[in-house]
Amino acid sequence: MDDSRFVFEQIPEVKTILPGGTIGILGGGQLGRMLANAGSEMGYKFITLEPTEDAPMGQVAEQIVSAYDDHVAARKLAERSDVITYEFENVDAEVAAMLMAESYVPQGSHLLYTTQHRLREKRAIEATGVRVAPYNEIRSEEELREAVSRFGMPCVLKTATGGYDGKGQWVIRSEAEITEAYKTLSLAGTELVLEQFIDFAKEISVIAARSSKGEIKAFPPAENIHIENILHLSIVPARIHEDIQREAERLAIRIAEGLGAVGLIAVEMFVTANGELYVNELAPRPHNSGHYTMEACRTSQFEQHVRAICGLPLGDTSLTSPVVMVNVLGQHMEPLLEQLVAKDEVAERLLVAPKVHLYGKKDAVFKRKMGHINVLGPTIEAALEWIEETKIWKV
């Protein structure tokens, strides 16, 4: 693989895009929707390139309905935009590179190209001096058997591209699984990578922001709890020692600076029982685990991203309230809507404030992310108790 493909891209001249300007977004899902909502309050206009009609962002901004790799549509987006960003990393890197040459894309295409591929991403993280879990590129079943023997079991086989919410990966727990795991994931048609399993005590993430002018700030770490590989809860403050919180923020800032990020970069990490940190994955965009910032920080991750790409000073990232973000999946919609029309005596008793955010998706499909709730309260224990007592997430 050619890791230098976009290394020498020309860095765009830094511009300041003032309110009143138009921000173009590649991708029109819920992250784009929340970016548009936050930026609209600041006075910006928005337009998205998104193939799905009536997409979440298209409901609150202008939408060009076309495929992400449609160069004609992308040029139309560029003509209408003063600055262009993306809301998820699986947009076409070739289009991003073309737009960078013809319009203003302060994030560039190199970081996008890097984070679209697990092997490139791990090598880039290591280049900043930050630790990742031991890994091995896998090109044959024989290589997989050798690496499993070296790493021990369990270990995790992943596709290099295309995986999210647990897709494109296989936890190998016995030798009997090796052949099936290799054959199944090889069908994706991309490289494979085997990761040594980290016996972690907690999973955390830090959202860092770096502006086009080089200013960097990090949000407080979120403690993340997953169910069936889908994020369920983000708890802030994370239940980790203050020294680990500070180190996690330092590592996220180091990665943002080392990779030349502009805008947000989410850094997911494992915390071991003895307090060691291993970076798991990166996402160069707003992140599900950063949704808590919408009500619980002085500046939300979405406002911060707008500030960063437009060359404005970054906002204060201070936490203003303990908070638990809980994802709403398709199976949770019916009990949630019933909860919304009833008097919330549990919230009154616990002194918590549940803030509901729904994404405007039409079909409440099982395990599909439909929205989230930020539960603010006097303690994270009170917020967790509200989530437990409402029984919405028992479905």
C-alpha cells in the first residue's frame, strides 16, 4: 500500500470564514444535522452532499442528492460553499483531494485517507509517539495462525476498511475459529489486521479540536460503555483517576498536533487496570461519544468544529454539569415516545434533566441510531439511576 499518497498535498492558505458564510458538508447524517444546527445559531448557512433523500441534515439545510464520488455534484457543492468539511470518514478521499485543489478544505485529504484504513491509522498514531495495541497485517491464513500463536487468545481480527459499530471484526477465542474468521473477513476484499486483545478496565475517548490557525483544546474524557459493539453510554466525568484524565487529554492533543488535524478528532482509548493507555481508533470528525458536550460543556463539539474550520478562536471546553449520554436505537423509540408524553416523576425526584435529541430518521430499525439523550444531574449516579428506572433501554 502507498502510505505517501496524500502526504505531500498542498496545505491550503488559512482563511477566516465569518458568520454569513456557507459551510458545505460531505455527508448528511445526524452529525451533519447537529453541525448545521449549531452553526446556524452562529449565523452560518449550510449545504450538504448526500445520496439519501430527506437525510437528517437535509431536513435542516439545503441538500444536493448525489453519490459521494460524483465529481460533478462535488464541484456544485464547492461552488456554493465558502468552506467544506465532512461529517464521517468514509466519504471518497479522491473527491476530498479534488475539492482541496479547487476550493477551501482546511482539513485536507491526508488525515481522511489515513483514518479510512486501520493499518495506515495505526502507523500514523505510532509516528506521533503514542502507543497502540500490538498488531500485525494479515495476508494469509498461515500468517493469521502465526500471529494468533504469538499474541495469544482472545485476539481481534479486523478488516482494514469499512468497519464500524462492531462490523468487520471477529474476536478469535479458539484455534477452531481461525479458518472461518479469515475466510469470512476476507470477503470484504481489503487487507486484514490482527490486534492483540488488551485486557482493559475501561474504554474512554477524548475529543480534541485544532483550528486552522493551530490553536488546540480538548474536551474532558468520556467513559464509554458498549452493548454488542454499539456505544450505549458516555459518562462524564469519566470514572478514572485525575492523572489518567490529564494524560488522555495530553495524548489526544499530541495526536491532533502530530497529524496536523483541523477540526475535531476523536481519540478512543483503552485504560488498563494499572492505568496504562492504548489508543484504539481515531475519527476525524464529531463523534457519538462527544454528544454530551451539547448541554454539559460551555462549548459543544459541533460549535467547536465550526469554529476550528472557519478560523475562529476555539471555545471553552469546561464541563458545567455531570452528564450521561445514552444512545436511542430503533427498538427504544416506542418506549421513549411514551416516556416523553408522561409526567417524569423520576427526573423530578432525582433532580436530573434529560435532554432529548432525535435525528429525523424515518424508519426505527433495530439497532439503528435514532437519537440520544443527555441526562444532566447533580451526580452521574443520579443520571444512571434515571436511565435504569425509565426502563426504556430494557427493550
